[in-house]
Amino acid sequence: MSRTSTPSRAAALVERAARVLARLRRGRLLHPAGRSFSGEVFVWGVPAPTGVRLLDEPGRYPATVRLSKGVPTPAGWPDVLGLAVRLHRPSGRPFDLLVSSSAAAPLLRHLPLPRRRFAGTYSSIMSYRSARQRLWFAALADPESPDLGCDLTELTASARADAPRLLLAVASALGPWQLFGQVTLGDQLGAREDTALAYDPVGNAPEDLCLAGPLRWLREYSYRGSRRARKASAQSGGSTGVTV
């Protein structure tokens, strides 16, 4: 077997395994239990420009937001929590930002960490590459936002009672987080739309930003296998209506 065929063979094996496991779960391979919402992303811009237009220039975008549990563990138990934000742009592909519960400190922001409450720090874990530098994304607790609770039932009640928010931030590998916007949750989407929703963190990114790192291919093909098992495309689901 030639060296050039090894990566493609490994990718095919990862995709096939993800497809089989997703079929056995009869749903998403990763973060199967969650709630989806319409929402809005408000970008006010990064204090120190990054060279990525979407981050540097102010704007408002309709969004589809999903909060989820990774395993999932029983209600109220610690779990690796997930936040997925699909930012719908006026033209071109959406931006699918996926972040997992972590810590804010420079070294710990690269590790997924279990916790109980949905409010807290979420990190992209993997970096994104722009023309200037590598960047990590985060969603941080907004101290002025209603609490998101510690299970999916409390999360749903919080979103129904008010419009909870999380702050969006970006940083270099060891630098401080720079706030550049916020994501606000609106109306909860129905179970059918939540099931149909499929994110693509590798393919759905701005033109001047791409997911980087040695595990990029693993994420790409595991998500692809999961989507194919559910007969979903990288653009499936999601509401562009702003109801916050």
C-alpha cells in the first residue's frame, strides 16, 4: 500500500465507523441529547483586529443554536456539554461554530472538561487558522444573562421565560480572551427540526478562516459519517428567523 493511500484509507475507516455507530444509536453519534433554538448573533468586533472580516466588522446575524450533553449522563450529572451556533450569513455558507465545556485558562482551554451547568466557558478546543495567526473561539457566561440551568428541562424553561445569552470571544493559544459579540437564544425549535439539524464545523466556515490542527480530518470524517447515517446534509435544518 502506498503512502499516499494511507490517509484516505484511514479517513474512509473513520467515516464508516461513525456511520455504523450513529445507526446503532439511531441518531447523532456525538451529543445526541440536546435542545435547539432560533437565535441571533450580534458582533461588535474584536478590539485587536484579526483579519477575519466576520469577527472584525460589526453586524447582526440570524442564528440556529443547539445546547447538548455529550454522553449523555443522567439529568444534573456532570457531562461534556456542547454549544453549536450556526450563524446564517447573507451570502455564502453559514458559519458553524462548535465549542465544548472547558476552562478559561490558557492551558485548560484546549481540553474538554465535564461540568453540570450550561452557563460557563465553552472552547473550540481545536484552533482555526487565518491569514495572520491561529485563533481559538469561546463562548463565555454572561453575568447579566438569565441562568441556563443544569439539565435540558431547566434549559428549556430558561429560554421560554427570557432570552438567555452567552458572550463570544476569540484568543491566541496563550493570550487573553477578547470579546467580540454575543449569541442570544430565542424560541425553541421542534423535535423534528432538532433531529434534522446537522452541523459541519470543517466545511461551514468563513472564506478567510479554516479549522486547523492534526485532528481536523478526524472531526471532518466522523461528522460526515454521522450525517450520512441520518441522511442529513451539511446544510440540514436550522431556522433563519430571528425571534429573540
